[in-house]
Amino acid sequence: MADFARSAHPGVQAQLDRLSKLSPAGDRLGLERIAVVLDRLGRPQDRLPPVFHVAGTNGKGSTVAFLRAALEASGHTVHAFTSPHLVRFNERIRIAGRLIDDEKLAGLLGEVLDAGAGVEPSFFEVATAAAILAFARTPADACILEVGLGGRLDATNVVERPLVTGISDLALDHQHFLGRRLIDIAGEKAGIAKRGVPLVTQNYAPRIARKVGEHAAAIGAPWLARGTAWDTRTDRGQLHYRDVGGELELPLPNLEGMHQARNASLAVAMLRHQRELSVSPDAMARGLESAHWPGRLQLLKPGPFASRLPGRRVWVDGGHNRGASLAIAEQMADRAPFDLIFALMRTRRVSDVLGPLAPLVRKAHTIPLPGHPHHDPRDIAMLAQNRVGPRECYPAFTLDQAMNRLAKDPLGRPDVLIFGSLYMAGEVLAANEEIPT
């Protein structure tokens, strides 16, 4: 799918316009193009600080947030590359703890595009190369790279010797790129494993775990799976972690949702199974309590957007597959019935994403995703009313129209969940003046 961004900075926008003309739209997997670009730039991937490389379907972004917070709580300076952005392209590249500034971003994009002449790198490949170039030029103690799509053929996989690799929860997603079966997707994610580098993973169903383990063994990567090499449990408001090195009692993460305890656990396990950077249990605890990851079951603060529904709590989450929907449904169950604003990319199945939430919803309002290929809100509403639920599901032409309908609803003031797309989450945060920093 197209992923081109807009920027208020003329220099950045000029480079983004140039990228949109030079690079074919859509995702493309493979390491050939980015390898050529980085070779022309002097192989900056060889000059990175120790790299934490994180893949997975759901939870990898939150895992990155916990890793960064814990490392920074230890006094380490940290680079981080994440995707997608919610409001500004700059969110993808964090240099030594700070989002990249516009002037530096414009210059880096220009350098990468010059180096990519004749190669036609994709949007994500250009973003990855710009991040790696920035990170190689600025000293830091650690570097965290979040996989964009899959793992084996993802542009971030040009890093040949990371410090530690990790895989979060797996689910069916991007099947047209990664394979139709979960076992195929697991194999693609496991492709980030490297010889002699710890591969730390969540626990999976036996068949899926076997696939990950076989790949790790073939590569020669020590495989450290939850439930065997390490494990956690939650009890009385604490996260109890154990591995061969001992046990830790940590606070539950500050991020909303019990699924975040799984993501935090993976981050702790990755920190515990590397040997270059010292991170104390106290720093891990402070990291879990301070980590922030926008657009993931985020309760909106008072602002121009949220104030349109006085007396109501408004939540936004960019989840867009069945695994994410199941996790959010579990967390929102005690707030049911709630109202829902829902949109979905055309590459997703409506029943997969809307189905788990449907029994909890009082009224749903479906909207489009302007500028992106999406399901028609009328089709979603019809499917909901006839098959998926909720029965009260109404199409709207815009997010504004859906909000206006909610504001005029005289029947109570339940919570509101805005769900189904990170693009929509970004629009909501921008409208509420909660720009990620």
C-alpha cells in the first residue's frame, strides 16, 4: 500500500515529493535495493551502536517503547527507528532520544534519494536508509530497529550482527506478502535471526514454535523462548519475571491493556539476554512505568477533538488485525457497552477486525480513510448489520460527521473507541493536538 507522507516543512516536503515520483508506490520486500543504496553511502549499517532488532505482528512497537524507556532510565543514549508514523514522518527516526529535526531529515532524505538513483527504492527502504545513516553519524549507546514488514526480507535486516533479536506476538497479517498460513508468517519473522545472536521470543503454539526453533537452529542462533528460557506472570499488580539468572518483581507497565504486560516481558527478556549494556532492575521498573507509545489504546487528553464529547472518555487504537482486536476487546470489556468509530483498509477482512469487538458495542459509526484504499463505510455497516454485528451500525462520510452524531446522541454517555487504522489514529491525535514527541 502507498505510505507517502506530508510535511509542513518545505524542505522535507520537497524530498517526499521527489520520493513519490521516483519510487513505485506500495510495499516491496527484498534486500537488494537497500543494500545497493547503503553501499553507495559507505555501508553505515556497519557503524551502528549495539542493535536491538524487533519483529512480530502485534506488540513490536510497544516492545521497542519499553526497551527504549528502560535503556534511557539506565542513562544510555538510544537511537530508535519505528514505523509507521502517526502524524509526522519525523516520528520514525529518533536520534539519541530526540525526534529528528526537519532540516536534518530533509538533508538525509536527499542524500538517500541521490544514492538511490536508478535503483527505485521503496518508501520504507528510503526511510530505513535515512535512519541508519543518521544513527551511524551520531554517537549513542544503543540502537533499536523495528521491522516494518515480515523480517527476512525487510529493509532493516541489512544489519548483519545485532546485539539481540526479538519476536513479539504473531498473527495473520499481510498474507499477500508473508504467506497465507501463520506458520509461513512465523518463518518470515524468524528470518531476523543471526548466527550466535540471541533470538528472544514469545511463546507460540507448538507447530509455530517448532518452525521458529528450526529456523534458529539452522542459522545457529540461540533460541530463548518464553515458557522455557524465561517466563513471566502477573499477580497483585506486579510483573514477576524469571530466567536462569534469577527472578525480578517489576511493576505492571503504564501502557493500557494487559497485553502490554506481554510486550513489556519480551523487552525485559531481551535486555536480560544481552551482555554489552548494563540495565538494572530498577531501570527496567522505571522504564515499564514511563514508556509511552501513542495510538495504542490511548485515552485522549482534554483537547479540541475530545472536548466535542463532554463527559465521555475517548480511546484511540490503531489496531487493524484480529489479534489486535481480540486484545482490545479483552481490555475494553469492562467499559462495555461503548460506542465505536471504525475504519479499515481494504486489505483487511472486516469480520476479523470488527467481529471480536461487536458484542461490546452499543452503536458503531463507520468512516472512510481518505487517501488510502479502504472498505466503503456503507459496506462495513451492511455487513455488520447482517452478519458481524453490532446491529446499530451507521456509515458516515467523515470522522467529523461521526463525531457530530455521537455528540447529538441523547442516550447516555458511554466511552468511545476509535479503532481499525493507524492512519485514523494519527488523524485523531492531530485533531486533538496530541502530536507525538
